[in-house]
Amino acid sequence: MTTDVSIQNMRWDLGALRDHVQRLFGDHQRRIVSSSIRSVMDRREFTRHHYNEAMRAIAAKIEGRPDYEVMAAMLGAYDKEAGSFEDARFAAYLNIVACMHNMRAVADNLVHLVYFATGMNLDNATRIEERSISWHKVKDTLPASELVEDLKILHSHDDFRYLVALDNHCKHRGIVDVGFSISEVEATHGMRINAFSYEGTNYPQRWVRPLLIAEYQRQETQIMLAGNHLNDYVGGLHSKMS
């Protein structure tokens, strides 16, 4: 997975955020925030890893083959050369499910980071029961700001809502299958997520590669913007108290 050059050049000063939190709320709060920061950063690494592993598993079976051999590969014609195509498909499938879970979960981790970095847990007026910390509750407590707008954009995009529905379906009802498909109409092939229904909404089949690449890049933008505006917000709190 790659990101836009302008976003790659954007910097989030995590050390400054930790220092602001320590000055405002003390060592214990800094440790909590440091853990939240690590979770956000690790989730992004998990996402990249699982996506790359999924693509690598399938590429090992079809890369370099002309289109007319792809169907034969699906049917197991070349299994003796590098293992079963079904094994490769399953490896891609499990990594895609893990990738999607982390793309959804990173948004939750970011909300927890905002909650703790702004000291909401330390004030009776803004404290939320730990198991109930969520974007819907946090957004109603934070004052209007660029940070809030960044988080709204992160959570409101149709592709993110799709991932939330898919992740919830996989966690609570049943894992939605992801298979290798060939579309003569679209003249393409690759891993595709099956259609599913969740909470009264029907979701069509989706090709994995364009969905995950576009959403990963979009998330990268919003996380970096939210991170910088979080620094500004917490730094502003510190200035008011100085």
C-alpha cells in the first residue's frame, strides 16, 4: 500500500503530544496516551502487513500468467508447482479479513486517543464509562473544532461505513466470504468480497484491491490531519492553563 506524496510529507509530532499531555494531566495520563498512540500506529502497520500478505498469496499463483491461464490456475492446473490455489485463496482471505478489521479498529483507537489526550476521563462532566467510549459519545462532548471535523470526515465516508457493517457482520453474525473472481464484463480478476446484508441494508460485492487501497489512503489523510489538529487543540489547552 502506498500513500499520497503530500501526506507522506505531513508530520505528526507525537513527542509534542505526549509532552502537552504530561504538562496538563501528569505522568499517568501520559502513559495512557502513549498506549493509545502506539495502538493507532500499530494498527496502520497491521493493515499494511495483512494487505500485502493477501496480495502476495494470490500473486504467487497468477502473477505473470496470461489471462487465459488464470481460470486454469483457479481450477488447480498448476497446484503442483507452488501449492494449492485454494490454500493461496484462503491465505489471502484471512489476511483481507484481518486488514479490514484493523482499518475499522484504527478509527476506534483514534477516538480513544482523543478522549484521553484531551483529559475527558478526568472531568466528571465529560467522563464516559470505559466500555462505552465511542465516536458518537465523544463527538457530543468535544467543542466544535477542526479536530472534530476531521473525525467526522473519517467516520462518515461510505467506504468506511461499508467496512463497519462488514466488520460487525464478521464479528457478530458470520464471516463474509472473500473469494477469487473473474469478471468478463469488467475485464478484470482478483479477490472480491461477497454481497451481504446488515441491519436492513444490502451491500453488493466489492473488489478488494480498489476498496482497501482507496480507504487506506483516505484514512492516512484523515488520521494525519486529526493528529495535527489534536496537537493544536491540546497545546491550546496547555497555553490557557499557563
